[in-house]
Amino acid sequence: MEANENASLPNQPSVNSPSRRRFLGQVTAALAGSVVLGKAVGAAAQETKFNDGAASAPDLSGDPRVRQSYKLRVGTAAKQASIPVPPHTTNGDEQRYPDKCGTYTKGLLQDGIGLVNLAAYRSFRKAINSGEFSDWENIITGGPRTQNGPLGGRAFSLEGTDDVQFGDAPSPRNQVNQIVVPPAPEIASEAYGTELIEMYWGSLLRDVAFTDYATNAIAHQAAAELSSMPTYAGPRNAAGTVTPNLLFRGVYPGDTVGPYLSQFYITPTYMGAQPMSQQMLAFLPGIDFMTDPLTFLQVQNGIDTGAQLQFDPQPRYLHDGRSLTAFTHVDVLFQTFFTAYLVLGTMGAPVNPGNPYLRSTKQNGFGTFAGPDFAATLAQAARIALNNVWYQKWWIHLRHRPESGGGVCRQILIGKGNTLDATLHGNVLNSQAVQQSFAKYGDYFLSQAFPEGSPTHPSYPTGHGAVAGACITILKFFYDNDWVIPNPQVPVNDGLSLTPYTGFDAGQITVAGELNKLAHNVSFGHGIHSGIHWRSDTESSIQLGEAVAISMLQDRAYTYAEPFTISFQKIDGTTATISNQ
């Protein structure tokens, strides 16, 4: 399916062109009435303030550009407002279990492992229902740690489709913008158990270099157990087997081509005149957290345990799960993709063949269709995608974190499962991964890479994944997706240097494929490798971020004076087209 919603709309090659005037004329009727994208919880105050400031019609008798700008804004808003609001369906665990053990409650007052204080939960639910800042100030917490930006999910954007219009089923109209954000697996389901097993294997392989997976005994055991799981959603080879080299990879085009790490994560580059080696500071190996009842419960209450991260003073290239966790622990969310933009420049990657200036002999792009546009658009897409996914997290799904799933697993395995309303599938209760984790740590908790465990916001979908999906879409829009990256490299197993990658598929490593891979590297680095996000968090988030970016680009297309049609590869391998012609 092509994402070309603009093909039937007129071109806008100049401010006063007949084609742009036709488009503006088509939307004049929208000026007679107000356009509202959909009533949202907590939005009343924002609407009141806006309407109070716009009680009278604007004076459009001045410069013609002011009229055109106004009509353009209203026209894009009217187009987005025509998209129906789809269903938003949860996995039902919040309603299913009265003790809320299958729901996100981190930082609220806890009565025990897996058991939130129900009065605290009611205060939490009241704040969600109202969307009021004051109600969030009155939630009952177990310690000083604050909830992480819930009201970001109520923020509006003036570009692209509104948060509430992305749901769990396509609309019969405008399916391009309607992404499927399905309910997360139920806590008692086989799929949930499989995801939790993958999380335990990720924790056990945190200090193993990706290049050593092929010869590592634990990686082989992980691959064998996940191969036996019908609900495992990761990639398999042609024989249907999960191999060690396929562990913790995505399923999009390019994800399984070449080394585990994307070339954009390791290739040295420059930010202007500033060299960037892409070597990072990572944590010392072998130090994990939240593996005992005391610190687990402290963290769930939002209490600082006093444990500290220990850093390796030697800069290294990212090369194992723990180094990825260290990077994503403190990264600026679009940082990796801005760096990828710099790397594309260092490599000399060609721009997208649809760039209008490729056909020009008299002018070049700058504020549009060139570097300043590329960089600024990345940041804007990241902001819109983040607030969009925050809506899904807080106002729809409230999925709990893998650490909470590990806590439920631990209670059942030590004979205290009768204290909880929920149960788990037998696949995880009988898992080799869980038993090996117990042998290593002396308890059944899912070990964490960070002393505070996960952030204090719900798990599903993930912010890193949504920002990743949005940012790689922007880079695909601006750069040639099919360009083969020359001279690919791979970090040696201690991360101290890079060596040429000489695998059979070295000539198949493309810009689009490596961007898809980069999105998974980032999101799984902050997820499976860290112990704080499920695989399904990442997959849905990347899709959501892509859809957000496409809807933003569809609106932004009308603002360019250059006539253009640009196509690029979506994460599912199909083609999207953005055009103002």
C-alpha cells in the first residue's frame, strides 16, 4: 500500500501559483466553522484558552501570504480531522485482576511484591481519568520518585494526525495513517510467557559480545529454547529455527543482514569540525540489580536503594548488551538518529532520488531539502512521536514492566502465587532461562541493568521505539534507501577497535536496512538488554513512530514551495510516497 494521500492535491511550486490557489480555495469552506480533532480527556482547559483568544474572526485583509498561510493551516487541520477515531483496546488485565498485579503501578505505594496498595491505585486511576495536573499531584506514592511525564500524552501537535486517531484497527478511510497498536499480550498468555523468557535470556547474555554469540553456550541454549516456542515473535532461519546470531534482532527488511549492530551506531563521523569516534563509556560487567526482595520492593515503591552504576573508564565501541544499555540509559532520544544523519554525510550517501534539487542546475536546497531541514525535521518528528506514544502508554494500555512480570514469576515459583490474582503460563514457569537466572542470582527476579530498574511510566509501547520509527522514516524520506553502504565494519569482541565485516552479505547492507536495524538496536538496547521493555513494546512502537512521521510529512508537504514526489521504503518493505503534486 502506498502512503500517497497527497497525489490528488494540487502542486504548490510558488506562493501565488494557480495550483496552490486551487488548493487554498478548496479549504476556504473550513474557515466557517471550527475544526476539532477529537475531544480528549483533560483538553477542555486548552480548548477554552484557545477559543477565548480567537473569539473574533481574524483580519485577513492584509498581505496575501497571511491569508494563504491561514488557509493552509486550516486546510491541513480539516484533512486530519476527517480521520475517524479507531478503537483503543487493552489486554484487559486491569479489569481482569482486582489486585492490579498485571497492570503498571510502579512508584505507587506497594503492600507487597506484586501487590499495589489499592487506595494508591484509586488515586492513580482518578488522575488518569481526569487528566488534571492537580490530581496527578495527589496520587499516593511509596517514595519520592515521580511519575515520568504522564501529561505529555495529552499534548497536541499542529502537524500530523492526533494521538487519539492511532488505534488498534485500521479505519476504513485513510488506512495509511491508522496504525495497528494491538493489545499487549495478557499476563496469563503463552505469548507473555515467551516474551518473559526472552527477557531472562537477555539478562543472562548482557556481558557476551554479539560477535561471540555463535560460540557461546548460553546463546545456544537461548536459541534452542526460543526455537521451541510457537509464540516467539523474533526472526527464524529458513528451517524455522532461531540461531544464536538471530537472537534479539528484529523482523524488518535488513534487520538480519550483516552484523548485529547497525553501521550507523559504530562508524566514526564529524559534527561540523568536531570528530566523533562513536566510542562510548559503558558499565562494568557483571553488576546487575533488583535480584533480592528488599531492593525489588524498594524500587517498586520509588525508593532509592543506594546502589550505584559502575562505569568502565575505557571508551569502547558498542559491542554487547550491557554497552547498549549504558548508551540508552542517558541518550537524548533522537541522538542516535541525528548521529546517523551525520554518518550519512561522512559516507557521502546520496539524497533521495525524489529530491527536487537533483534536477536543478541553477539552485540548491538549504532551509528546505538540505542539511538544516534534515536535522530540524528529525527533532520535530521525535517530539511528536514521543507525545503520541505517551498517549498510548498512559491513557490506553498501562502495561506493567518486565521487572513486575519477574516479580510475579518469583512469587509463584517460591510458593506464594496464591497471594496474587494473576498466574503465568507454564512455559515461563518451567523455563531454562528462569532456572539459570536463579542459579546465578539466588532468586527468581528478572535482573536489571539499572539500580532504579525501569523508568516510572508504563511499558507499552516504548518511547525509544516510537522515536526510532519516526526518525528512521525522516531519514528515508531525505536519503537514498537503496544505496549500499561501502566498507562495512564490526566491533571486535572487547569493543576496543573496529574490523572489516567480510560476511557473505556484506554487499547487501543498505541505508534503509541499516536504519531498520538501528531502530531495533536502540529499542532493544533500552528494552530486552536492559530488562525494562518487552519485544512487543518495540515492534508496535516502531510502527507507530513510522505512521506518525508519515502523517507529519503529509502535512509538511504542502508547506514546501518546491514541487516534489518522494518515495521510500516502509518498515514492512512496502513503499510510501509523499508528494505535493
